[in-house]
Amino acid sequence: MSVVSWNYRGLRNPCIVKALQKLVLEEDPTLVFLMETKFVVSEIALIKHKLDWQQSLVVPSVRCGGGLALLWKSSIKVDVQTYLPRHINLIVIEEQSKKQWRFTGFYGHPKTNKRLESWRLLEELSTRSSLPWICMGDFNEIMQGREREGGNTLPKWQMNNFCEAVNRSNLRDIGYIGSDFTWCRRLGNCGWVRERLDRALVSTSWASTFPKENSRDTEKASMSGGGECNNNVLDEIQETKMELNKILLVEEDIRQQRSRNCWLKSGDRNTTFFHTKASNRHQRNIITRIKDANNVWLEEEEIMRRTFVEYFTELFTSSQVDVSVEVLEVVQSKVTDRMNSLLLQEFQAHDVEKALK
């Protein structure tokens, strides 16, 4: 059993989209919980297409901020209990083992003065079921001072509020393998601040049911810890990401334009879908057979050529319509003698080739 929880920070970032695809391919999770998706319900179709998953639930963003999404494999049954802008709570039934357990994707309020609302929600959720329970996500809070590096020191009471809420909910940290921090950002004059905001909390019954499970950091590129890299390195990483995003966006626009507008809504960023559509246009312009006036399929090249000539000759040949001179004199001429001369010229092979491409 594997669950991925990720503070997505926007659907339209091409680097994050590609990283999510790679992560799902490598980890093969059962559930994927995304936070800060910043999208509406209809946009989940794009993610489902990328991951080739069919099941999903979306809590839409509010005023272009926040937003949650949950995707799961068809190998499990999901009974959604509740969902709000800060959580998705559900019961999971594994079809093969018939095990039942509860999953809560949790997103702590980003504003410190509203963090207590999140802790009250966590405690209230703890009373809703006795099933083995795992609650994971971005809690937007640390438990100990060592889980933060850079910036101002957080008051102890703020961390204690979080720890006490976890204890009252009968949860404990499942443990963690990977970088010391799961979030980093430059905060003005404070420089780079790094914190461990993401974690997985489990009940005692969950730990007994899945004794070998733990939590791992999988976003190595954007995390850092234990003095592994300094602020200058973080600046370089951030600049490189921004440049890469620009390149991917330009490349996607080119691929989409070549793949025709009808595919733009169901497209992808730099994937086999667009490469195939753009590269195969020339192949689609090859005519392998045609049907004549008697509904007979013709496949020989010479016969098809002759049939084309006969069809268009008949189509554009006058049927001896009698038009009086008086009518023709009233019609204003639009085609000059020079234009008429060009139109009457014989077609060359390169003209036909240019028109078909």
C-alpha cells in the first residue's frame, strides 16, 4: 500500500506536472492527494489523463487559491465521508485483502491566526471512526524548533498547540526518511526559510495493521536539509526552475499549434501525444484509395489519377448555360487580364505538392 501526498502549488507549472508523472510511475501509489491545486473541478481531467487514472474527487480552489484533489486506483473502493477546503476524509476498502482503513488528506490553514481552526478540525475528525486511520498532508506547522531553518524563531506555544492537537486525536508521527525539510522559500530580508510542514500521522490501530510503513520525501530536487546546500545553491535552483518552465511552455505552444486547435483542450506538456500528432500530419495527407461514382474502391495510382482528372473536369465544365449579353455587361469584372493569365497556366508538380502540405 502506497499513498502520495503533495502540496502541488498550481496545476499549470510544467515542471511539477512532469515530476508528478515521474513520481507516480516510480512509486505506483494507491492514492494521490494533492493540495493547492488552484484549479476547478473540470481541470482534474488533465491530471487523470496524464496519470491514466479514472477515479477522482476535487475540492475546487477559492479565488484562485487553495484547492484539493484526490485520485485513486480502480483496485480499491473508496467511500468518501466528508470533504471541505481543508480536508478530504474517506474509507478505503482493498478489494484483494478486504482490509478497511481510513484516509484523511489534510491541509492546515496557511494563516497562523486561523491555525487553531485546523487543530479543532483534526480533533473532530478523530472521533468519526474506529478504523485504522492515517492522516497526512501539509499541516503548515512544525512540531519542534529543529524542523525549521532560517527566518525568525517560532514561539513555543504555536508548536505546542499542534502537538497537543495531535495527542488529543490519538495520533503519532509515522516517522520520516529523507531530507530534513519538505518546504523552502525565500522570505524577503529573512532569506531562505526551510521547514518540515508535510507529515503522516497514524492511529495505533493503523500502525498495527501496517507495521512496516513509513513516510519518505520524494521531491529531492526542491528539498534540502542538514546543511546539504547553502542559500546560493537554492537561488540557483530557483532560477533554473524558472528558466525550465519558460522553455517547456514555449515548446508546448509550438507542439499544440502544429497539432491543430482541436486537440488543445485534451493536450499535454511535451508528451508522446503531441509529438505523435505533430509528426504524423504528413502521413495523414497520403491518399491510398478513393471511391468512384459507382461506389467502387480504386487503389491503383494511375487509375486514381485519371479518376481525379475526370471528376474535376466534369465538375468545372460548363453545362451550356445560356447567359445573355445584357446580364454579363451588368456584372462588374473582378479578374484582371493578368490574373486570368495566371489562372489559365498549367499546374506544375510543385504546385500540387505545396497545396497538399
